[in-house]
Amino acid sequence: MSKRKQHSREFKAKVALEAVKGEETISELASRFGVHPTMVHQWKRALLEGASGVFERGGRRRREIDEDQVEDLHAKIGELVIANDFLSRKLKLGA
């Protein structure tokens, strides 16, 4: 069995934009880009449904900050600073 081909977001957007333009039929686009016409329809629909999100206030959505992860990372930084100081002192004493 063959594995399904994974297309990049950029490729899907390019095909969907061409479909929205309407200069070529879906079948023509599908043959030109080497994908099934159903995929062209799905990508076009996804583009049209998600287009309103581009104009949301605040631009891109901000990522939620995971406080537990930040705390763990700060602890790790502290450990690495201590280890670095220890090793640099040992290196000076040995030289």
C-alpha cells in the first residue's frame, strides 16, 4: 500500500486561492497540481470559512502561557547556572 501524500499549508493555500479565483475549473486545477478534485473543493471551502479569522482584532492570537512550564524552565536555568559556576571554578583551580 502506498502512503498518503502530505501537502504543505503553502501548497494548499496556493491551490485554494486558484480555485477561488475561478479562472480554471476544479478539474483543471486538480490535474495541474496533481491532486484529486475533492481535495481542491475541501481546501477552497476551508479557505473561505477561515478567511474571516484574518481580520480579527489583535491580529494573531497570542499563545496561552503555561505557568507550570515557565516555572520548570526557570528551575532548569537555575540548575544550569549553578553547574556552570561550579565547573568554571574547578577549571580555574586545575589550571
